[in-house]
Amino acid sequence: AADMWQAFGQDRQTGLRALLPLIRATVGAVERRGVPAALTGPYVRGDVATVRRHLEAVRRGSPDVARAYAALALAALPLAREQGRLPRQAEDEIAHALRAALRDLPPP
């Protein structure tokens, strides 16, 4: 994940320093609440616009990162659904945007 920052003009160490607090907080949340309840972010909120902005940003930075982002996000959607807060329409729109990104990206 720290290498992804290079696609945005930052070095690996900067990326690692930025990511470590998030990684630690995520591990703590998983230990305390379990995986589905620990998931946060635009998928859980059903924030389609933010997901689309993220996709566009990573697509501009690196198609490889965009593929990883979209694939991981698709894998996280069932966990977001488990929380019971993700509206079905938003889930469908997010899944559609992620699948479209995977389909439209150039091959590796």
C-alpha cells in the first residue's frame, strides 16, 4: 500500500508514515469489534460520489493501483452489507462503478 503513494508523487516512506496510524487503528477495531463492524469508509456509508472520485484519482495515478482498489472494494461490499447500514441502491451503484472501472482499465 505504501508503494501506491509513489503513483501520486510521494515516496514510500511518506506513504508508510501516513498509513501506519490507519493500519494500527484498523487492527484495533478488528480485534475489538470483528471484521464487518470494523469496516468504515464510503462503502459502508453508501457514498457513491466519493467512490467515483477515488476511482478517478487512482486511475490517473496508476492503472495497476486502480485495479487493486476496485477489486478490493468489490470484495469489501459484502462486509459493508453485513453491517446493515448500506442502502441496496447505493451498493448496486458502487458495485457497478467498480466493475466498470475494472472492465475499462487497460490490461496489465
